Amino acid sequence: MQKVDIAVTIAPKEATITDLFKDLEFFQDSIDIIELRIDQWADITGVNQVVDELNELPFEFKVLITYRSNSQGGKGYVNEVEYQSVIQNLIDESNYDMLDIEWDDQKDKNTYLTLINKAHQKGIQVVLSHHNFNETPSLEELKFTYYKMHQFEADYLKVAVMPNDEKDVLHLLEAVKDSADALNQHIVGIAMSDIGLVSRTAQGVFGGTVSYGCLNEPHAPGQIHVEELKKQIDFYNK
């Protein structure tokens, strides 16, 4: 069974984590990655300050920076040129470990190659992500999505979909398993909402490598508290 890292998503309203510090430290045994969502900020120049605060925490973890655009379910109301500028600015900061870059098949492929290459040159791992909040594509479409994303040589390939029924969840998990077996990157697959909870808790059974949880309010449909997430993931490891 694949080892699963637990990423806790935090989305502070302002560029400080003072009010989250105690919770992060208290639940440190359930945290491998801290995903810092910054798309809710009017000004992202404070990201360095927050990463510096995170690095004062007395345990080991990776910092993942995510700016989620509105087109993929976030609060970042930017066009494509503006989004690319945000990502480029984040790469220039480079005082963190991982960066989420959104993937869309309709957008310029050379842009992805350039951004991912620049991130790697700075020692930043890339999570290439795609979110569909409307539906779950067919099994073949899901597998093809992973394959197309794989060609950009990111470190992690993340696909999140909205299931309408249990069959959609099974299709997502099968796509994760087949992609994990066939591709050389870390695979992440999430079926959002309560129906898809098993995709978060049994991620490692199907070859997935990261599962996302929260501290208080969920930041995506179906997220659960990291402490409960760890308990359920550990259950599959018995």
C-alpha cells in the first residue's frame, strides 16, 4: 500500500497564521504538508512572511502554496495572463517546498513547461492540478487526463472531480490506480463531497500519495479534520 502524506489546508484571511499556530502544533502528528491557500488575499506579497511564520513551528513538514483561480473553484478572480503572473511571482519567492499550478487542456502547453521548469530550477516541487466541480468524466477521460498532465513532468498530478453517484467515485479511484501503476509521478485523486470521502481515506489503497484535510471548516467539499483523516488512513494500513 502506498504511503499517504496528509496535507492540511489553511486559508487565513490575512497574511498571518498567528491564530492557527496552536492548532497546527497540536495536530502535528496528523500533518505532513501545510497547504497555504492565498487566493483569498487581495495582495499576495505577504506570502514570505507567512512561510517564515510557518517555519517557526517545531515539527517537520512541507509548505505547499496554492492560488486557486475562480475557474477551478477558488477565490482568485483573475484571467489567464494574470494567473500566470501570480504563479511566476510565487516562483520568484521560492522560500517554500511545493507549488500548485492549475492545468487546463485548452491553455498554452509551452506556458506549463516554462513555469514547471522554472519552479524545478528553484528547487520547488510542482503539484499540477485539475478540478472539475460540475461532474466526473468517464473512466477513460480521467485516465487520459492524468496521461496528458504527466507529459509536463510535474512532481504530483492531482485530479479532483464532483461525483454524482458511487460509480463516479469508483471510476476516479480506478483512474488513480491505473495511473499510479503506469506513470512515474505521484498521483492524487479526489472525489469531492461526502459521497467521495472514501477517496480521501483510502487514497493509499489505490496508489494515491496525498490526502487533503482541514483544521476547522473544510476548504473543499468533503474535507474532514486532519486528525480524523489520519485515523481513517491508518485503519487501511493495519
